[in-house]
Amino acid sequence: MSKPKERKSINIETVSNNSEYLKELEDENLKLRIENAYLKELRRLRLEEETLLKKQRESSTASEEISN
């Protein structure tokens, strides 16, 4: 009669371990999503800044040509 009890306790431990593992995976997934969103936004801001600097250089060059 002790074998069913052993199986039941093993199943409970397995379920507990699986749910803990699932929770860890969900936490890691959330962290990676946040990191990915941060890096995408950082890239967008850098590209925006580069575009503004390029426009400033072009307008500066154009104004130098006009003044010469």
C-alpha cells in the first residue's frame, strides 16, 4: 500500500517542480521582452539623433555655399 503514496508524492513534487520551472521561464521571458523593448527604443533614438545631425550638417553646408 505504500507504493501509491510514493507515486502520489513524486507526482506532487514533479508538478511543483514543473510549475516552479514554468514560473522561472515566464520571468526570464518577461525580462527578455523588457530588454528587447529597451534596446529597440535606444536604437530608434540613436537613428533619430543621427538623422537630425545629418540634416543640421546639410543645412550648415548649404548655408556656407550660399555665403561664398
